Amino acid sequence: MTSSSRSASPLRLAAIDLGTNSFHMIIVELLPDMSFTMIDRAKEMIRIGAGSMMTKQLSAAAMAQGLDTLMRFRKLAEQRGVDVQHIVAFATSAIREAKNGEEFMEMIASRVGIRTRIISGEEEGRLIYLAIRRAINIGKRKALMIDVGGGSVEFMIGDAQNLYFVESKKLGVARLLERFVTTDPISDRELSALEGHLVEEIRPVAKAAKAIGFDFAIASSGTAENIAAMILLAERGQEFEALNGSSFSRRGFLKLYEKLLAIPSEARRQISGLDPQRAELIVPGMVLFDVMMRLFDLKEITISEYALREGIVLDYLSRHLAPISLTKEIEGPRLRSVLELARRCQWDESRSRHIAHLSLQLFDQLESLHELGKVERELLQYAAYLHNIGYFISPSAHHKHSQYIIQNAGLKGFSPEEIQIMANVARYHRKSPPKVEHVAFQSLSPRNKHVVRVLASLLRLANALDRGHRQNVKSVKAIIHPKKIELRLTAISDPEIEIWAATQMSDMFEAVFSRKLVLSVEQNAD
């Protein structure tokens, strides 16, 4: 397929994970730079592996339910513009271990008409690694990656470029529930047996992982996301629409552990942040994470919302369409995700990059006053790229639309707090500064409120310095005095409009830096 035909009719793919607990499908659209954007997703708790861990046989009822679900998935994918040849399904632990797993694959091919493949635990780990490194900003660090499924757990160690270690263990939560848990709440005897089995199985993996070395830990899967959601809700009193990049501590985990294991499933179903369908599965899940955190000496775990499904997409793109270039991999998930969002919202790239350039000049030259660092500088750059994407919805109140889009776009590589900072900075690039009634701003921590005020004041000023949308002001030079900040402009032509606009928008800047803003023209740009 040529780039011209792809742009004329965007290619859409559907990737289905035939997991032990549930079947998941994501539908994505390929972007011109070989990245992708999410179009739709669907999930059904099939429990295809129920009872099969011991018998090694998929039940007729589970297979029938699976076929019905996959037929619905195919219809949804086709309605969303996916050609059947671009629907792919990968089967994992329960199906690969079942004696009739291949028979089930043949039934899917003949009755549903989609391509299927049973993958090994090691291949599953490789695909999950591809997904996690796209979702989380790993950089040059080595990450221990853990994906907890229903039938198996995959352990990987890798950085942004290379995968160094993969191990698959038959320790999925459905398998553990079936084998070890019959009491509710779990009895001390069953808990001891479960812990002993997990320690025996995981200890050699932990030893090997420590020999290779890793800097931090990332977990993916519904179990990990549910644990994070419950902990974050208990600690911060608010639910997060997106958990990607968020973290939970060992201390927060232990509080939840003591609570969950002491109550019956009916009480667990009432806990906010826990999917009621996981009320039984969460018990072995909590014991599993407790043992892993102990054996790997983990003080904190970061969440990746990308897992096998996204890995299938990335692998499919690289194998069947065109190689994803090395430069795009080096670009990193944060910048890549920001640019993907900006392009989807039809950003004015030239102007946005120009305003980011001016914003960063101001940030660097005023560093002695604001004392912020590299992370905040990066967030300012990305907020400047995205500050006007609200125009995609409407020019009216576009700053509020920009805030909403950034908050809800599922940006990858950022913590929830960083996303809130960028959204608020974009929100305050025009109109009023933060107010008491602004809920999103007031929900920030005191430090993050300060960061938003500083970054927004710089972005407001940079945006005003391009009031004519002509990129007339090429650079700024800030001279700091005890009671004023002198800003000398280098412009192509007379910057009268820009100086007027910047003066009108100087209130927040002057309040943040406690100095009067004075603007002048230093020279004309060549």
C-alpha cells in the first residue's frame, strides 16, 4: 500500500487478545508516521480457561460463548471500517495449553472467518514489551516488566531499544484461583499454600532478574490496573480516567492487601476502583503482587495501559506494512504521543512550534527566578504544542477545549499528574488566570499549582508575542532587575501589535515573578 492510498483511505486494524479470563479487542487507525490512534475497544469476560487449568480441556459452553463474542467483535470491527484481512487474534495460556485448543482455533477460522494464532509465553512477552515501551517513557533505564494474565505471568527486562530477558510462568490469577482458593475470605491455610507456591516459582526469576539488573518496575493487565485504581482512589480521593504512567507504592499496596483479604467477595464488589467481575480473581492477584514486590524488592510499581493487544498492532505494522524507523523509536513515547494528538487535532504546526520556541527561551532565561527543572521545561514545550488544539472542536473557548482534550486523550509516557499540569497550562494560555472555582486547578497539589502558574504565565506571554500569527518576533532576551523584567525583542518588522498584546497579557507573568514587565525592541531580525 502506498502512502498516497493510505492517506486517501486510512488503514484500520483490529487486534484481539484471546486471554484466559477475557477476550479484548482494540480497533486502531494507522497514521501517516506509522503510529496509530485508538478508534474503539471491546471486552468480554469469557473465562475461556475456567476449569481447563486442571483438565486441559476447553468446555463446549466456553467455546460457544467465545465464538459468539468473536462474531460480535468482527461485526463491530467491520462497522468501524476494518477489512476482515486486518483482523488478527492471538491466543494465550489457556488455549495454548488445552488439548482442544487447536480445534477451537479451527472453529474460529471456519465460523468467524478471522485469522488466529496461538503464541508461546515467550512470544507473548516480546509483544507486551513492544507495547509497554511505547506507553511508558523508559529512556536509557532498564525496566522490569510484569504482565499478569489469567493463565500466565510474563516477566521481561528491557530498555527503550532492547529486550534482555523474557520468562513466562504458569501463575495467572485464574489458574491460582482454581488451584488454591476455595474459601471466602481466603483461609490462613490456603493463603499459606498459595504464598509457598508463588515463592517457589518466582524466586529463581527474581534471582535472574537481579543478576541482569533493572531500575524500576512496570506492570500491565487488568489485575494491576484494578490494584492501582483502588490505591489511588483511597490515597487521593479521586478516580483517574487514565492510569497509564501512574504508580502505587509498597506502603499503599499493603494497606489494600490487609483490607481485601479480610473481607468476602460480596464486600469486595462494593469497593470503588475494583471491577466487580474481578471480586474473586483479585485475591490471588493481591497475593501474587505481594510476593513479587517482596522477592524483587519493589518499592513502587508503574502502570502501563498498553499490553498484548497494542503489541500485536505494533508487530503487525512492522511486519506487514513498513518498518517503524529508528528515529521514531528514539523520539520516545512522550513526544510521539503529543505529536500524534496534535496531528489528529489538525494543529497549526509552524505556529505552535514557534510559540514553544519563545516559551522555552523565557523559561531558560528566567530559571534563576522560577527554579524549575528539565521535567517542567519538557511539559511547557508539550503544552505549547497542544495549547491551541481546542480549535479542532470550536474557536470559541478553545482554551477550555484544549484542556479537556489533553486530559482525556490518553497521552502515553506521562503520569496523571503531568497530564493535569499540561492541560491546565494550556487552559490558562489565554483569558482568565486560575480562580477558586476552577475545579481542575484546585485539585492539584500546592507544588503543581505553582508549576502551572509559572508555565502558564510563560506560555501566555509567548502566545501574545505572536498575536498577529506571523511569527514576527524571532527571539526574546530577558534582563532581570530587582523590580522589573526587561524583555528585549528581536523582530522581522515593527512588533507594535505583539508588544500591545503582551502588555495586555502581562498580569499573570507579573504576579508570578513579582516584577513589572517592560518590553522593548532590541533589533530587527535579518
